Amino acid sequence: MKKTELSIVQQIVLSLAVLLLLSVGLTIAGYMAGAQDREKIAGFASDAATATGIVTKKYIHSVGPGRVWVYWLDLSFVTQDGASHASSINVANSIHDRYEVGSRVPITYVKSKPEYFYIPGTEPTQRDVGIADGMYKYGAIASAVFLAGLIGLFFISRGQGGAPPSPSAEQLARVTGSRPPNPSRGNFGTRQTG
């Protein structure tokens, strides 16, 4: 089975396409995270309630190429209207170490959206909004740059007819090691009749 190798231009196009997809993903994630953080902050300021939650589970995930430790607590709590809620929350390692399974923990939640909640030390802040906005901003800039690169390569390849120019006789001679026969120059300028 033959292996097909990509040309340099194809490798560049593939790299730019992958980077474009990643940067678009970063842009969307940043936009959504920023909007959600703003909504949470507004909800906690205008529609907050408190409850006592119970830690039902705690665990650590190892993610990414650098094997980053991500700490989680599973919590359950009952809202003022008597509805039970169970959810997970990502926390710093110091908060993770503070609680054991079965521990009681104070919870602040948004009455109209109990899925928006926090425990002490995990409150959403303007810093969180700033980080999300930075992801959105730099993701959008990177997306524009990579898209411009792809469009530029497209027009450059179309300008060249999409195929490399044919090799000259001299280039063929260097590769094959043989010289093409020299055309006779003795008849230059004379009219040939047939």
C-alpha cells in the first residue's frame, strides 16, 4: 500500500485549518463562559438564597497532556421551595481538602436557577469574567489570522493554476543525468518549406 505524503502547501493548509478550528472553539467557549459568569454574578446580586449542602462525593481528575489535577466535590442541597438538587463543583485543592464526604457546607444559589450556586471560596468574580473575555478576544483574533492565511493560500494556489510549473529541459537533465538533443541552430532565420 502506497503512502501518500502531503506537499508543503498541503501541510500548511492542514495546520492552518486545525488551528482555525481550535481558535474558533476557544472563541465560542470564551464568549459562553463570560456570558454565564455575568449572569451568575447578576443572579447572586439580585436573587440569592442560602442552604446547607452535604458533600456526597469527592474526587480528582487528571486531564491534559501535562496531567493537571482537577478537584471536584459532589454536593446535594434542598432549596427554599423544597426541591432537591445534586451537582458537582470544581474547587481549588485547598477547598477540596477542607471537606470530607458527609460534611456540611454552606451553599449560596440563585433562586430562579438553583444550578447556579457556589460554596465559600468559589464565588464568581469579575476576574473570571475578564479571563473568559480574554479567551474570546484572543480566540477571535487568532481565528481571523488563520482564516486570512487560508484565504491567502487559496488565492495564491489559484494564481499558480493549482499545479507547479513544468520542469525545464535543464532541470530534467539534472534529475535524469541525460541531456536532451540540442536542436540544430544552423537553420535559424531561414524559412522551411515542405
